[in-house]
Amino acid sequence: IIRQFLGTFLFILLAIMAIAVVFDISEKTQDFANTKATLGEIVVDYYVNFVLFYANLFSGLFIFLAVLIFTSRLAHRSEVIAILSSGVSFGRFSRPYFLVATLLTGLSLWVGHFLLPDANKVRLAFEEAYVRVPFRVQDRHLHREIAPGAIAYCESYAVDQRTAFRFSLEQWDGTELRKKLLSDRAVFDTTTGHWTVFDYTLRTFEPEGERIHKGARLDTAIALVPGDLGRRNEVTSAMRTPELDRFIEEETARGSNTKVFALIERHQRTS
């Protein structure tokens, strides 16, 4: 029974994945032709990880179909009647089913929590480079808590320019506002990892009064990266579960909408 169970499962898995790959190739042929992706990159970086992703996603369905097909074959050949008539109890007869199902479920959970995120990282990087249109942050009026009491805001963010427009940074002490930095735009420098604000106004609130300082340019060390302002929702599928849990905690503290998609990804891996 175990051999027939696994054999039927693998046959269904390979057959459906082959069909899925054929349909995906027909859909993306033009995209591949318009890019400089090599055949090796298409096969290894994309389709190997493509098959792994969808095979794990639909593994529960494949197990169900495998049980239906090979059990109906046993019943058609009257093997079930023969086994039970020989004195084998129904519990003993069904034991291989539970054994293989438990093995496949455990394998699917391990793949979903640890192996698949690494595969998704490679697949998504390939899609980003050769298939998808450039990512844009559609949300406006973005607020992020980058540290306790430190709130960053921008009206909009341009990914290609790495520029946050109408940028501000507030420093709170409890319910009291201590400092507020306002600028027309802030540009992220990838070499230094720092933000440079232009045409800024720095307001400092002190017991003796308010101090205002204005300038044309200011280099900062704000604990904020462009990914905090916006990223594709699929990026959570490229995180291993411990990393995903930390990401959910960080996004919850920052008040980001990405937390919702991260929670869905987290629960989907075990569902």
C-alpha cells in the first residue's frame, strides 16, 4: 500500500506540474524572448523553484487525489475485500495510509517553513529582473515608527529615484513633541545607507521656547530603509519562518499595512 500510495502521489505531482510548466511557458514566452535571461537561468532559477512552490502549495490536493485513485484501483481488483477477509483488521489496513500521509504532511511543513522561502527568494529575484514591471509604491501618506517615540512620515515615495517627498521626522517624549524635522524631499544614498534631506526646517521645542533652524541640505542617520516604505507583498514568502515572525513584530510596531500580508503568509504555511 505504501509503495502504491507514494507512486500514485508522485505520478500525479509530476503530471500536473508538467502541465503547469507548459502553460506557464506559453504565457511567458514573449517575456523570456524580450529579456537577456539565459536558458540556465530560466530552468534553474525560475522553473525549478516554480515547480517546488506550486507542488508544495497543492500537496494536500495531490495526497487526496492519490488516495482516491489507488484505493479505487484496489477496490476494483477486489484486493480490499481479500485483505479484510484474510483477518486483517480495518485499523491495520488503514495504518499505511496514516503513516504515508503523516510523512508527506511533515515534509510539506518543513518545505513550507524553511526550504521554500529560499527557493522563492531566487524565483522572485528572477521575476523582478526579467518578468515584472518595475515596482511602485502606490500608497500615500506613509507613517512609520522607526524607534520608540520617533515617527517618520512622507507624502509619497518614488522607488526608482529612492526619494521620499514631503518628508518629516518627529521625536516624541511621551505625549510631548520634542523635535520635528520637515523637508521637501529626502533621498536615500545606497552607498552610505543614509538619508539626505533637502530644504529642511528643524524645530526644537524646549522649556524656554522653540528654536527653528533652516538649511539647504542635511545628512542624517535615520533608522529607515526604502523597503520600510514599500515593497512587494510577495517578499514575505521569501522569508524563513523565524525571520517572518521578527518581520511581523517590526511591522506591527511601525503600523505598516504589510503586516496583514505577512500574517496571511505565516498562517498559510501551516494551514
